[in-house]
Amino acid sequence: MKEFELIKEFFSFSQSKSGAVIEGVGDDCAVLSIPDKRQLVTSVDTLVEGVHFFSDINPADIAYKSLAVNVSDLAAMGAKPLGFTLAIALPKVEEDWLKAFSDGLQQASTAFDIPLIGGDTTKGPLTITINVLGTVKTDRALLRKSAQLDDDIWVTGYLGDAAAALGLHGKAQSRQLNNAEHYLWQQLLRPKPPIVFAKKLAKLAHAAIDVSDGLLVDLGHILEQSHCSAKIKVSSLPLSEQLTEFAGLEGAREFALNGGDDYELCFTAKPSMRNKILNLAEDLNINVHRIGSITAGEEAEIQLMLDGKPYKPKRQGWQHFSE
Ligand code: ADP
Ligand code: MG
């Protein structure tokens, strides 16, 4: 199969619903129309086989996650997706593999309403680079540096599921997962960044980040860039039933605080926005939880509280963030 046939067969599936894509795959460049009074936002992430995903994962899941983690960055800005490009290096042309990859990519493209607008295809060790483009209303992007004193701190979805699933790879491949483990494994394979919610959150919230490296690390980035600190109620961390069943309550809290790969949003907003945020979440069927607040103190310290007392996680991984 020649390169241009491969592109036509596997990477020419997108149709833009928004009308923003004037030219997509097939010309020298894609041509996009940027609506008036909006700014372009863009981000790129590379996933390397053996580093970012296990080699024996279904190609459909690899593709889905590759796009989802990039869409998550758009969500963290409160952006509306415009399109994405895919640069892929393949060791060899295996049509079955490419078909599955293309199917998974198309599922994610539809789920997040973001068309594939171009890319590049080369030979080499399996590497997937996705560049996402989106738009925000002028000066309305949700920035890490914009948290304000006394803001509420919120998170979407549940935390810790994906991190707990990392240890389940062997069991998943030999099909020995119980129901709770199967749920956790799916959370790792197919993250669902709340992109529609995020876009509408842009006018209600101050700051946001997507939780990719663990809540404490990622909230830490907001605190550093906003020159403030935070107090978190450990009993308010959103934990799935399945995670609690799998790891116990204390273990689940550990995964939620320190785990990564959630691709949920952590955001801050004025307390007066609570009802609007809850209503928006309900309308869109998104779980949101208020887990704490922004406090004074430029040192970006995170105070964890449980039953009115400081909480010390068993695993001390969090400590270097509060030093
Ligand atoms: P050029 O040599 O001008 O870079 P290419 O042969 O690399 O052209 O690409 C031809 C067209 O196919 C371009 O529109 C490019 O964006 C698109 N394309 C190439 N690879 C991919 C891919 N993996 N996914 C989507 N579009 C692709
Ligand atoms: Mg090219």
C-alpha cells in the first residue's frame, strides 16, 4: 500500500460539522476559518510505544487515548475544538492494525466533535503525535495563573481510577479482571475529558488544569502560577465505588491524590458561581465535586484536611509538593 492510499483509506474520515474547516486532509495545508472575537489555542503531545502505552494494547484504544489526552488540554483552557492533525511513524504497514487504529481515532473524533484535518505519515518506531486546535472567546481562556483568593476548588468525574488500573495490565491481557477492575481498566484506556462542559465553564470559572499527573501535582501548577495556596478536604475527593472496592478507602484516596492519567478537570471559581456550575454539570450529565478552596500564601502549599485534622497519606509521595 502506497503512502497516499494509506492516508486516503485510514485518515480521511473526517467531516467538519461546524463549517470551520475549509480544506482538510489532501492539500498541502489545512485551511480553517477562525470566528470573529475568538482566539486560537493549540497544544501538541507525543505518545511513544513502550513509554506512553503498552505495546500489546488494542490499536483502537491507543488511537482513542492519543486524541483524548490532547482534547483534555483543550478542555483545560475552556476551548471549543476546531480540528487536529496526526503525525504518525509506523514500523511497517499492517492493514489490520491501521484499520483498528483508524476506527478508534474516528470514535474519539466523533465523541469529542473534533475533525482530523491533516497530518504526516512516516516509517519509524511507533510514535503518535497529535496537535489539537481550538478556539476560545477573546481573553476567556481558563489559565493556570488566574485562580483568586477564596475561590472554590472543583474537580470533574472521579479521581484515581486510571492510576489504580496501571497495575492491572497483566490481568487485563489474560482476561481475568473482575467487574470493578474492568471498570478501572476502561478508565485508563478511554479517558473522557469533559470538553463540552469545559467550553461552557469558561465564563463561570477563573483557572483550570487537566489532571494528568495527579491532583496534587496539577493543582500545584495552578497554585504556583497563581501565587496562592490551597486547603483540600480529603473526605470530599470524588472516588468511584469501584476504586474504593479495589483499593479500600485509604488506598483510593492515595490514588486520587497522587495517581495520574485521570484527564478530568480541576478548576477554581468564585463561591457565588456554585449554583451555576452545579446546574451546568447537571444539564450535561457531568459529575462535579467541590473539594476545597484557595487560601493565601504564595508558597503553593496544599493543606490536606480530614475531620478537622491535617491528613497524612500513608504513601509520602505528596510531601515534596508541600515542602
Ligand atoms: P506533503 O508532502 O505536502 O507534506 P503528505 O503526502 O505528507 O504531503 O500529505 C498529503 C496530505 O495528507 C496532507 O493534506 C496531509 O495533511 C495529509 N496527511 C498525511 N498523513 C496524514 C495522517 N496520518 N493523518 C491525516 N492526514 C494526513
Ligand atoms: Mg508530509
